[in-house]
Amino acid sequence: MTEVASRCGYVAIVGRPNVGKSTLLNHILGQKLAITSRKPQTTRHTMLGIKTEDAVQAIYVDTPGLHKENERALNRFMNKSASQALRDVDVVLFVVDRTRWTDEDQMVFDRVQYVTCPILLVVNKVDRMDDKSDILPHLEWLASQLPNAEVVPVSALHGRNIDVLEKLIAERLPESEHIFPEDQLTDRSSRFLAAELVREKVMRQLGAEIPYQVAVEIEQFKQEGKILHIHALILVERDGQKKIIIGDSGERLKKIGQEARLDMQKLFGSKVMLHLWVKVRRGWSDDERALSSLGYRFDA
């Protein structure tokens, strides 16, 4: 019996904000790792999601959405992180949203067209199209724009065609020994994942009420017996934002904590005691030193 060659490589997931990159990663991994919300720019950090199945180890690089707004240091950090992810990867997944094509899609295309590794053009959210015939001319147009790429229509939310996508990825990974242990899911620490889960609940709870100047800092992460104690600080830039997050009689902050705690218990496999505080730290999103202290490092 012929032994199957071991394959391993890095797969960058790129696209403009809100096309479903993190939802796609979570579905591929079979569990929630990357945070998601309907708000653009939910993903801020590049994060690895590792899937090992038999002889294939695919190391997915989830990236912030490339976007035009570049005024604040935080926005510059996210764009630089996404651009850097295109270097030294083995496969690129360029994710777009159905037949929508915006200036920001064009901005991603302008970077992607110069990569030398295989490209898969992932057309997401096709389940939301009322008339499926509308997509055929668009798929043909996309194929003409990137003639070396293979176009793959999917629904990341419902898992449609994801098995086909994974097969195409595996075929394009180089023959190589696996880099990570087969049970490792990510390169990020549990403290980082806890902070991201709290930030996700803030963004989901507040919708358009809070702009993007929200960060989360974990002050304590300690396992005591069967209970994991987590103390998290939610940072905002103005007093009004603090009041909105806390809500009437602290009800909104309580709900954020309840939802984050449930996700943490699933992720960490432990009972969690979560304590949240909200603090005003003015100007943090445009201060490179403050960003670095919160884990947004420009030299990463």
C-alpha cells in the first residue's frame, strides 16, 4: 500500500471587511475561533487557525479586512497586517461577497493579482441570492479578472461547498512535514481568545451605537481548581461610550458578560467566572504605543 505524502502549508484568507472571512475559518475548523459580527472590521489581528486531517495540515491565516479608511493608527495596523499575510503563503483565498464589487474589493484585487502562489477566488453568501442565474455572468467576469485563479462559490455560514474548497486547498499545499502538533488549533494564547470573545459581544450588543474605539485587556486569567477566573477591562475613548456599554443599571454590561462567559466555557472546557470593568483611555486607537501595549504590534 502506497503511503500518502504529508502536506502542510499556509493559507491566507483575504478580502474587504465583512465578506465572511472569519465565518469561513470557523466553519472549516469546526468550532468558533475567530470572532464575528455584522460590523465591518470586527477582525483586527492576524490569527492562525490550524486544521490537521490525516496527512494534510492547513494553516489558515485569518486577516483583518483591507479597507480604504487609513486615518488612525489602528486602521493602518489592520491594513498592514492583511498585506503582510500575502507574503510567504502557499495558497491565497480571496473572499468576495456574491455579485457585489466595491472599491475595497478592487484594492484587495490590486494586491492579490501579483502573488505567485495559487489563488482560489471564494464567492461567499451565494445562499442569499434570490435569483441564482444572476451570479453566472459575475463568476465569468471574476474568472476573466484572475485567469489563474479557480472560482469557488460557497456559503460559509451554512457550510455549502466548503468540502470542495478544502479539497482544492489540500491539492495545492506543498508536500511537507507538519509544522504544528495535530491537536493544536491556533497560535494565539487563551488570554487573547478571551479578550476577543468579550470584544465580539460588545460589538454585537451595540451595533451602530459604538464606533470602533473599543478594546479589551485581560488583567487576570487564572485557573483555580475547576473554575477559570478571568478579569477583563473594556477600554473606550469617551465617557459617553462607557455609559452606553454599561447600560441602564449595568444591564447591558451584564448581558455582554453572560454571553462571553458561555462562549469561553465552550472554548476552554471549564467553568468560567468572568468579571468585567469599563475604563476610558482617551486616544488609544491613534496612539502606536498604546496599541502596542494592547497587542497591536506594527513589527509583528
